[in-house]
Amino acid sequence: MNHTVKIMSLPAKEYLVIKGCGKLYDPGVAGNNEDIIRNRITDGSVERLKKAACSETVYILFCNTCVRNDEDKCYDCGYDIACENHSGVKAGEEFAIIRLNPCEYAVFTCDFESGTTLRDAQEQPDDLFWNGWLKENPYTCAIDDPANWNGKGFAAIEQYTPLDPDASKFTAVMWYPIINKTCAPICTGDRNE
């Protein structure tokens, strides 16, 4: 995997989403997550989302919400398929609205040539971010703070091109929300006010 990293600021954005859940299992616990992307492409939900939002670009919002699940020994985290809501459509039975705060992001652009599936693509950039980049830079991750786990306007953003679960070559762009450590106490609140 080849990758580049840059810091970008994104303004507040509204997304129309298909709600989903990913499980972050405790160390040593074997678990199984639904192949959310494949299932939503197959059932036509992604195409309906793109049409409703008037957007061709599909993202995944990770960890906008996160709750402890002691029974399964994991955290249940939001893993929502999303499009920027260009149409202004309101939430309904099939789709929800998520608003993200303006925020700085560490943006990892990763080119996968083979041997990795779309379903597992986040593992390598996650490792680079959490175990390398974050330790070497003066930032904390907004979604690492439990105060931001309940829809407080922060999420990691994933984008896969092409959005094809069977692709052997694809690009993954991962936006990790970051807060400079020197302003962390004043920057973690809701900034949509």
C-alpha cells in the first residue's frame, strides 16, 4: 500500500445516511462484522441514497456514535453509508441526517494494488494513524474522546474509489478528525452554535 498524509480543514457538513453499526471488539475477542458496504450496494440502498441526496460521491462515517456493549465485549460504533445532502431532503424511514462540525482532519490517501479487500482496507491506514502518525504529532483524535461518542458532530470519514467490494485495486481516503492538543479542552464541544 502506498500512502500520503496531509492535514485539511473541512467546514460543517450535512450528510444523508444509511445507518449501520460496526463492532470494535476487545483485544483477544474474535468477532464478526456484517459486510455493510456489500449488503447496501446489493439491496439497492446506496443507489437510492445517491439519488435522494443528489450526490454521486459516497462516504462512510465511522464512530459518530459509540456505546459499550459488555455482552459482546465490544463497542458498537456508527458505521453509516453517507452522501453530502445536496438536495436538502429531510430524514425519513430509510435515511437519517448527520451533521458534522467544522474540523481539521489528518487525511490518509492509500492506494491498494492487491491482496486487500475493501472490507479490510481501513486496517492499514488505521494502524498508520493510531500507532504512528498520532503519536508523532501534536494532536488527539476527536473520536477517541468518549464525550464525542453520542452524535456530537465528529466522525472519521472513509471514501473508496471505486466503491466495489470485489475490486482488487482501489484508493481509500481516510479522514481522521483531529484536535490540536493545546486547544483540546476548548475545541471538543459542539461548534455548530
